[in-house]
Amino acid sequence: VSSGNSYANGALAAKFTLDGHVGELLGGLPQLGTMREALQQAEEDWPTLLGRLQRMRTELLSADGAVVDLSADGSSLAAVSALVEPLLAQLPSSSSSAAAGAPAGWQWAGGAEGGLLVPSYEGLQVPTQVNYVAKAAPIYQPGEAVPGSTSVITRYLRTAYLWDAVRVQGGAYGCSLGFSRFDGVASFSSYRDPNVKATLDNYDGTGAFLRSNPLGPAELSKAIIGAVGDLDAPQSVDAKGYTSMVRHMLGVTEEDRQVWRDQVLSTTAADFVNFAERIDTVAQQGSVAAVASERAIAEANEALPEGKRLVPKAAL
């Protein structure tokens, strides 16, 4: 209940990308149903559940496609690297699980790749006195170049607009605007929010805020400095290693990062105005997920237009 914003965001992320769909299966509301089914199977047919768990272990602890991430000083790295091959040699091949009856594979049923799905409006009912309201949509399509200025603008919106509109004036404990340059999805979310309809209205007003509040040189410089701080924040040794591994798996090179950094530093006030059209996509075609009480959802539906009312769904 206290992490309603994560569940609301997860429900929306599952609509747009395979990565979001898998994340929802592993840590969202569907996981609760999976665990309940597993408990029932453990009580009624333990051998079958044991077989499933063993196949999962074989797939995960496999030498096939393994990526090993090591972080250490030069001498230690040389010593430990020699142990990698013997370790991988002891791991099974995941191909062995196919003969044991593992599923041959599955396809994501979320919708056509690259197409904006039909907006959905979900009201996830839980016993809570506060609400968690999320709204999201892809604002860049696959193949479009995402400029570094987006990180400056979205960070600015979090601190300059959403902080005042949703937190200070609206009374929410927190509010955020997330954006991923890898899938082009922008997502608003609030935390411990007394409102639903008013918060959605504030999300939809983001584009108008950008158009009516042009940035001066001082504000622009602050926004750029903040984004650079996020881009090059200090990291511990293990965090550096993990980040390097993720970039390797995503195919992000240092040259790519330098291009992004240069684009961040060259962000202009005009970029903020141009971004308004992008963020309007969320207002016009975004999907909504609100984790709230039955009463709060009913009250919100009284104020929402008929085509955008929340469909109640018992989450617990």
C-alpha cells in the first residue's frame, strides 16, 4: 500500500514495452496472483512446483550467454579473472532444460511494436487514505533520435512545475516525471496524494506551463548544471562496475555518452518550448493508473469525462 506509485507506474510500463511487461510480471500486481497460485500448487502438487523451480534455476544459472561483471584494482582483477572460465565450466547449459519440458518461448501480447496503444484508465483499489496517480505515454517513437535536452527539461519540470502544482498546492507528499531515452516513454506519478482528478489536470497542464514560462539565461544555466550533475554523479567502485555492465548490454558507448553530454550542455530555451508538443502527447493520449481507495476512485469518476473514467479493479 505504501508503494502505490511503483505499482501504478509498473501497470503503465507493462503497456508500452516488453521490458515493462516483464517487470510487471516479476514485481507488479500480477506477481501477487502468481505467488498465490504457487502456494496452492505447493500445498496440492509439490513435485510439479519443484520441477518449475528447478527449471528456473537451470535457466538462470547457465553458462549460455552469461555476462560476468568484475570490479577491482589491476592486480586483483588479473587474479580473479583467471577463475571465470573454471566457474562457467561448472554451470549447466540452459539447452538441457528444453528436454525437461520447459516452455519453448512466448510472445509479448501488449500490442504492435512502435504503435501508440489505445489509452487505458485503471483504478487499482486498495485500502488506503491517500492516492498514487500515474499517467504515461510514449512521446518518441522507435527510431526517433532522443536529444540530450530531454534530461534537462524533465528534471526542470520535476522541480519547477510539478513540485509547486502537485506537491505544494495539491498537497501530495511527492511527484515525479520520469523519462527513458531508450523507450521514449514519459511517465508522471504522485506519492501519497490527496487528489486524483486535480493531479491529472496538473499533468495535462505541463505543456501549457512550458509555453507560458520561457526560461531566462540564469534559469537555463541552473537547469543544465542540475542535469550534468545527474549525468556524472560520483559512484562507488561496485556501482561503476554495474553501470558499465548495463551500458555494455545496452550498447551505449563512451562516444554516445559524450554526444549526449554535448547536447545537454547546448540545451536552449527554445528546446523547452518545443518539448511542450511532445509532452502534450501524454495529456492527449496517455494511459492512467491510480492506486486508491474505492471511494476515491468513485469520487474521481464523478469529475472525470465519461471516456476517461477509471475502471475499478480490486488489487488486494
